[in-house]
Amino acid sequence: MEHYTRSSLNYFTPRALDRAADKREDTARLAEELQAPSTRFIPVWQDRNLITEDEIPKAVFLPCADAQALVSTAESVTLLGRDGAGTIFAIGLPAEGDAPLDGMGRFRNLRWAAALLEEAECALLAYAKAMAYWHHHHRFCATCGSPTESVSGGHARVCTDAGCRWTHFPQMSPAIIVLVTLGERCLLGRKAEWLENMYSTLAGFVEPAESLEAALIREVREEAGVEVASMRYFASQPWPFPNSLMLGFTAKAASEAIRIGEDEAPGELDDARWFTREEIREGLAQGTLRLPLKLSISFHLIEDWFDAGDLGPLREIGE
Ligand SMILES: [Zn+2]
């Protein structure tokens, strides 16, 4: 499968959105769009998104008239872009006090809500959440400590100190995520804090002055004690919890023995194992194994490998 097609299987990237980067500096136009009847607003509060409480929940997009009062008191307003229905802004609401917009839904963690929402909506919520998060954590200049102000339609913040004027741009943390295989088996690990019986691909943040490839070799060695012989790029997924970009790879192992450190730091692996396709099929069918959510690149890495065998499609097992 081609890389772009493969990354399209992953949630959290709004493909039908024109990001309208060429409109971000046009302040007169932005002011008009903020008042236009067709404009919709995605509210974010305390890093959470507003979801209806219907049996099948939906994302709440505020119509222009309902959003005006919020815009004037918002912590941040970001131009997300345009789709077929009009312009879309994210509004980061002040974190203090009771939840706003009572009666329209509940502010939920997107990680909880994602599997229930339609994919295109979910992707817009992820974008809104990522921008509101970034604004909230960059209200002050990292260079001199003065307040910053939002510019470029919310896609940059500039220090208000006349002698500094440092410009801050949205940041993401790149992380590698990898399915390592050895012959007909794949390497999956689990962390102690995960749901019982949950196993997933290995992942870790890329460090400064480190290539993706070097990070992959280091993470697999640190987490499982396994050496990597070769690797291949798979696809990527924005992961807004809070601001990662997952860079997916497949890799072939050069060694088999798994070593989990005895004095591992919290958050490191609690267990790692080589699984055959049959063990995965059995585990899922009997409920003794859980895999990551189907919207994640980790599931797609496992699925791509599993489906190359002769046990049928992974996503149909246990359904
Ligand atoms: Zn400054």
C-alpha cells in the first residue's frame, strides 16, 4: 500500500480540510470570517472536546451566533481552515471555573471519545485540541518570560516585550513506533498501567540530535533488549495526547532474546513477547489478549503484518 493511503487509515488528520495557510496574515479577512454566518467553532476546555450526550455521540460545532461571546473571552482563537461548509475556528476556553456550554454536551477526553465519533469530526477535534493546548502552554515567552500574543490566525505567538519579540511556533514531539518481526513472529510489549492483557507495538520519543532510525534502534534495545537488523518506513499519525507525531516503521530483528530491565523507570515495559499470528488470533478470540484501538497506527502496523498471513483479516476476529 502506498504511504499516503496507509496514513489515511489513521485517525486525527483532517484530510478534507483546506488549512488556508495563505489567509492567516489577512487580519481584515479573519475578522470578517469570525462573524460570517457559515463559520463554525470548535470549543476546547481543559484539553477536552465538547461531545453530545446522545446514544451515538457527536462533536459539537458551535454556530457563529452562539460563539461570539466566547470568542471575546477566549484564551485562544485559531483559524483551522475551510471545508465545503465554511470556515472553522478552534476556541480555547479559559480553564478556570465550571464547564462552559452546559446543556450542549460534555467536555470529554478525546482519547475516550475517538472510537465513538465519525472519523472526519474526530480529526477536526484533534486539530482544535492540539492548537488550544499549544496556546495554553505558550502564554509566556520561553526566552524572557513576558506575555506572548497570538498572531497569524493563531498559528504563531509573538513575545510582547519590545526588546525581545521572539516568535513561537506550534511544536510537536516526534516519536517512533515500530512493529519488530522475527521470522513469522512479531514483538509486542505492555506497560503495567495499561488495561489487563493489552499488548502493543514498541514506541518512544526521538531525542535531540538523534535520527528516527537511531531512535528506533535505541528504543527497541532499551525496552526489550532486542537488536534491529533492518527497518522500513510505514506511515505516520498525529497523536494529540498531547502533541506527538507518531512515525511508524516495520523492522526485522537481529536477535531473539528479550530482556526487560529489572530497575526500569515508570512507563517502561512491564512485559514483551514474540507472538505468532495464531497466538494473536487465539488470544483475541478467547479474550485473553487486547490490541490497541483500531484507529491507531499501532493497530495498523499489527494488522498489516497479520493480514499478510493466512488467518484472514485481523479486524474481523472477535467481532
Ligand atoms: Zn520574550
